[in-house]
Amino acid sequence: MEKNQPENKFAKRVTQRELSTHVAIQTAKHPGGRPKKNDETKQSEKVFLTLTKAEKEKIDQYADRTGESIAGAIRRALKEMGMI
């Protein structure tokens, strides 16, 4: 700011108010959103599977054809077989 112009004392207040509002928004805890899943519905266990290239390609093609994820397709197959 040039020395011959008077300082605008209100400009600093507006900036400070905007800044404090911005900080409040950024740090606010939002109570919305999905509630946490309980332990029975949470899918937290992992299974690792080794396949041949041909088996993997077959599963990939099936997942592409049905629009499912690979994990979803395997999970559904296991449910249909009564294993889970």
C-alpha cells in the first residue's frame, strides 16, 4: 500500500472474519455420513489365492461380462455353493 493513502481499518476486519470462517469450516467435525459397520457385517478378513494364467483370464472375462468385481464374483460363487 502506498504511504500517502490512509489504511482501511475495515479491510483487515473483513479479512479476519473471512479467515476465521474459513478455518471454522475446515476444522468442523461433520456428524453426517454413513455410520460405522459392526464387526459382523464388516468385510475385514482377506484370502489370498494363487491361480494359473488361464484361470485368472477366465475369471477376468467373467467379471467383465457380468460387470462384477473379481472379489464379488468369487464371493457370489461361494455363496451359491453354500460355503459362506
